[in-house]
Amino acid sequence: MSAPLLNVHDLRVIFAPAAPGQPPARVVDGVSFALDAGDSLAIVGETGSGKTTLARALLGLHPAGSVSGSVQLGGQELVGLDEGRWRPLRWQRIALAVQNAGTAFDPVYRMGEQIGEPLREHRGLSSAEATARAAALVAQVGLTERHLRAYPHQLSGGEKQRLMLAMALSCDPELLIVDEPTSGQDMLARAQVIALLRAICAQRGTALLLISHDLAAVSQLAGQVAVLYAGKLAEVGATRDVLSAPRHPYTWGLLSAYPDMSTARDLSGIRGQMPDPTHPPTGCRFHPRCTQAVDECRRVEPPLQLHNGRRLACHLGGLRALLRAEGLRKTFTTNGHLGPAQNVEAVRNVSLEVYEGEVVGLVGETGSGKSTLGRLLVGLLDPESGSIVFEGNPLALNNGSASRHLRRRIQLIPQDPFDSVSPYLTVCQIVREPLDVQRAGTPAERRERVREALAAVGLPTLDAFLARHPHELSGGQLQRVVIARALVLEPKLIVADEPVSMLDASEQAKLITLLEDIQNERGMGLLLISHDLALVRKVADRILVMRDGQIIEGGPSSQVLAQPQHEYTRALLRAAPSFDWYTTSSGGNRP
């Protein structure tokens, strides 16, 4: 096998302290990857993850002594080169189209002169030849000779970005590094830039290193993707695999926050903030924001290694299943008052998974078995067969204090708040009840946790409110009290059974938004049971469709909603509430 065109090993970029006595900033910290000639690799991550710093390190653009490790281009070591030895490499073998094109161009020279400069300096072209070549390059990126005569301040940000790309391509480099090439572009211009980059790589055999937070552009341009977080690689793999089935919790968060036309659910950002590079956390850099971090994550830095065919930096092997149920069955027997007793199989051989931080929607008509399945999962009913594993522990095999501790991690939000609480209990007693059952803390600590839970769901914490009874509350307030009761034990998984079905649309919207915010902030798993597809599509990462006690279809929300495979799912979609002005009795015609 031939050596890769670009081979990066243990690359580190450490900037000197801003002031005496301050620690250095470890912006890129031990990054390794390789890129073959003609191939493409994308580096993705949030702002501040180190993407641009990494790109500039590959071209020797950082202060001397700040970069260590190895960067080899065609076998030639680049780290430590002086400016004299960089001169024949930049533009001709490796070129960078920077992100901030507005500040990269000299404001006192016309664009044609600046694009022609690398051609005159490195290719020895005359002014006329450089001008002709610049005109051809500008046409390639969808602009005209008018743009060559313009000064930088006379152009839009998107136009300057495309002119920067033309300049980077001027000397036909072997490796093209483009930093956020689609930022500042309108949708049509963005599509043109993507098409241009694809054509260049295909026709010229140019290797492409793409720095971007535009995941849709990454999916169209890169064969491989590397996810960078706080200067370290979190996940590396084939682009289709990583973006369609992310395994690292950070990659999962990036996908959940990214808007694209196939997204069905509302967007959710990653909780917390990127760490300060001068004070990175010990252990895994992502653990302060991770929903599944364990003690080892806080103490030991995970190596980037293969986990089931994917390179991951995760002690747990990536996203883990919070709950896994297999082959669940539950049968009820009618009482026989209205005829012979009959067996009703409410749940038939059901298997499902809920991952850390995931929202799964379970939909189906009344009587399909949704509520029975939910009660099986939280331990309120025992299955006749099958197994339920929660956080790696079989629920059926735990008893006594171990069972009590495990089951506090799974909580149910029942469908009818009025039917699920005693009318004789106060708000304080209702929310405190799980703490009393679990014998958690002192009475004073329990009361404080009640106040915290009520505050989390937007309810008053004054003594007068805590002393109220259910009949003194509105439906929305009582439903929030029931949610607070489910949250007071700080569960890892919530099963919400039609949690807003009895509320008006305004209260529904407020409570679903509240529940989603709490779920995202606390990193809980959420199984949302509902017959309302319009509601579920705004919340769920995945949708499971249940009918006659069975899961008949399941998958990512966008897939189930856009391309339903089962006729029953299509019937549910047709029946879902929508404003359709063209099917009313007024007889309007579709445009």
C-alpha cells in the first residue's frame, strides 16, 4: 500500500500563556489522521473545538514553537520548517481557503491582482497570463470579470468567500484545505460551491480537507469525517456511517442540533459549554456535558480506538442503550360478565431500545397496547415472558433494596393527573411521596428537593402553594405537579403516557417544551407515549408505531414520517391534525 498524501500524528498546538503565571492554551491536543491522494476528509465540531487552528497548523501558520508532533505531506515533514522551505509548498502543493475571507484580502488592491499574485510568484506567469488564468478561475466559482475589477469592500461576504476559493485553486495544489466554504452563502450559491468542490476533486484528483460545521455540506463532499471536540478527536469513520448512526455522545449532540430539511423534531443544543483550553477537564474532555459519564470518564482520558468498526474515544464504547426490552408479552383475562372469559394479548413479543439522552415516541390508536407496555417498562406490571434490562441490570433479577434503588431511576408520568394522585394529599405530599417511599434524605432535605422539583417545572415554591390540594389547581398546574413528582428522584428514564392529552393546545405546547428542555438539560431518556403524531414529531428522535400489541414499524422520526412503510402508519399520518385549506367543503383547488 502506498503512503498517504497527508499523514498527521500526535499533532499539538499549544499557545503560550496570555500573561505571566497563566497556563498555556492546549487548542489541539494529540490529533492523528491520514488522507490519501484524491480522497476527502471533513473535520467537524462546534465553534472553539480547534478546527481552524488545526488547519492553520498544517500550513505552518502558527508562531514558532507552538506546534509539535508530525505532519507529513507526501513523506516530507512539515513541522519545524522555516519560511524559506515553506515557500515552494504553499499554494503549489498545499493551499488554504480561509473562513474569514473579508479580512484575508488586502483592501487596497483589486481582486484580480490578488488572485493573480500566487500565479506570478509561484508559477512565473506574466501579468497578462495571470489575469487570464484568474478570469478562468473566477468563472469556475460562478463569478464574472466584474468581480476581478472590484475592491474587497465592494463585494458581499459570499462573493469574497468564492474568490478566496478561486485563489486557493490557482496553482492546482495536491491538497486543498477549505475552512467553512459554505458560510455566508445563500442556498443557491452554497449549492454551486459544493458542486464546484466535488467537480474539482473528481477532475483534478485533488485531496480535500474540509473544515466545517455544515453537516449537510460534509455529507456531500467528504468520504470520511473526524469529529473534533476541545482539541481531541471523539469519533472517526465513513461519513455516511457517522452522520446516519452517530456513536459518540458528542456526535449525537451535533446531529440533534443541526437543522436540515429532513429534521422532524425541534432542535436541541448540547447542554453546557465548550471547556476553556487553558483549563481542560481531566479525563474525557466531553464528560461535563455528557449524559452517560461514569467515574472513569472523569478520571481517565479515553484513547481513540476501534469499537465495533468505528474509531471512538469513549470508555463505554459510545452511546449505550439506557433501556433494552426483548420479547415482552402481557395477557389479560376478561371477567366474563358479558360473555365467556377471554384472553386479550395486550403486548405481543415487543422489543425496543431507548438510548442515553434520546426521545422515543410510541404512537398508535387507543387499545393498541401502548399504556400496558409503558407500565411493563416501569415495573408496574410483570411481563409473562421477555426481559427488561436497564443500565445493564435485568430488572426482574433485582429485589429488595437493589430493586428499589434501580427502579427509582425509571419514573412514569401517567395519562390522567386527577386519577393518579390522592385528593387528600397536598402538593408537597404528592411530590414528596417518592422520596418518602425511597426513604431518601432527612425531612428537611426532602422538602428542599420538593421545592427544587416544583421550580424545575415552573411552579411556585411558596408554602401556600405547597399546602394546596388537587381540586385547588388547574389541569395544567396539576400535570406539572405530577411531572415534578416524576423528577424529584432525578431519574435516568421517564415514561410519559399521554402527558398532555387532557390539556388545551397552549398548555400542551408549554408542557411539552418544558419536558423536552428538562430532558435535554438532565440528559434523561424519554419514552413519550401518545396517539398524536403531530405532537410526537416535534419531540421524538425515533418513532415506534404500535398496533394490536405489536411494534409494526420504527425508525428515525424523519424516515417514519416521510417514508412510512406500513399502511397503518400511513393511515395514522392521514388522520393526523393539519390545516388543509384545499380539502374543505368550499371546494378550493390545489395550486
